[in-house]
Amino acid sequence: VAALSQLFYGYGCNVLESDQHTTEAGEDGSPPRFYQRLSVDLTDLHQGDDTTALEAALAATAERFNMSVTMHKKEIKKRVAVLVSRSTHNLWDLLIKHAAGELDCELVLVAGNHAEPGGEVAAKFGVPFHHLPIDASAHDGDKEAAKAAQEKALRRLLEEEAVDVVVLARYMQVLSADFCRDYAGRVINIHHSFLPAFEGGRPYHRAHERGVKLIGATAHFVSADLDAGPIISQNVVPVSHRDSVEDLVRKGADLERLTLSRALRLHLQNRVLLHDNKTIVYD
């Protein structure tokens, strides 16, 4: 902490925020890990707009203390892609908040395995839409081959558009283990339950059958294990015996919007750090 503070002071920088967290030692004997997030004002950097010397000094300090350091420049906005299927309430919310300046990013594309209604919604905001169908008939009825071809097309699109963050706004397709590995920490999903309860499909129906008194929504990074990636944000709302499945779906949709946009905003602000299968969130 002291070394980094002194380093920035020496280069004429002003530390605006400093957050730290130290994890506990693991049950497997792994040592505690120290995490820190600094927000630094470079207005009075001695080298002006040239951060080369500062970055070199950071790298040298990191090597001295055996640290891993990543520097994000606020003026460089992350490029975001949103994937959808048939439900569009999360897509509407993200597009509205982006248009209102509440999400500091470049929302470069929307893509979906169905042409509508995602295409119509994206068009209202002038955001390019890409239809990526899963067409088994083009692969002699082989659904797995069709899915693999569609995911390959998705990868190509994300690479061509230099996408930094992928948001699954109720995109109802399971991504391959290879995709999850290659995009680890860069794909955010919204699940319509308070994980780890009611993983998988139809969680509102199962919650209603179980007679729960709370329903929730969970935004998490995607992993190869379905609905089991590191959790970023969660919210709950009380329900009662009077609520039908339709009531749960309506209340849950409100939670999904709030939870997903919050998780994306935190990620865009570089406030989410990965620690094993958990996150450290400096909100």
C-alpha cells in the first residue's frame, strides 16, 4: 500500500480512492491473497499525457513485491456486446440506460439466435443487430453441429468487433466449455433466481411449486459449469402465497434489470476482481 502510494505521489498523481481486501488462507493450505483497487487522477502527471514511465515504474514495483498489476484508463471505454433470445426486458433496460449515459461503454452490437424481437428492439436505438440462427437443417439435422457452427460465427463476430465484454441478457443457449475458458471474466449472465437455488431452467415455476417467500436474481460471470460462475451481484424481493407464477415472473423481471445493469456497471468501472470462483466487489 505504501509503495504504490509513494510511487504515484512521486509522479505527481493524486490517489482518489483506495480499497483493499485480504482473503483468508485456503483449506488446502494456500496463503491469503491481498487485493487492492486504486483510482488515480493523472491530471498533474509530471510526464503530461505520456504514461510510459509511470507504467514502467508500476511494473517494476509489481515485480519487487510479486504482484500482478493491471492499469485501466478511464477514457478508453469497454466495447460491449449483448446476446438475447426471445425475452427482451433486460435488453430494453440496458439500451435505455446506455442511451441515457448511465453505462459508460460502447454498446457495439446486439446478437441473437432469433431474429425477433431482439432485432426490432436494437433498431429503435440504432444499434446493429446480428441474427445468428442455430439451423440444424443446414447440418443434416445435426443439432450439435449446428450449435458449434453458430458459436463459431459468434466468436468471429466478437473478434471482428473487438468486443471486451459480452452480456447474456436472457440468452438461452449454453456456451461451450472452450468459449467459457477463452472469455473467462468477460461474459456476464443474468439468472432469474437467487443462486445457488433453482439453477437451470424454469426457476420461477419451481419457486412457485416450492412455496418460497423470497425470489431473486443473480448476475455472474459465466463458467463451464451451468449457473455456477463467480457471482457479481444479487437481489431479492419478498413474495407470498398470493403470488401466481405470472406474478413471480413480473417481480423477477424487475430484479433482473436492476441486478444485471448493476453488475455490468461495476465491471465497466473495474470494480470487480476475480478470486478463484468468487468475486471481490468494490462498490
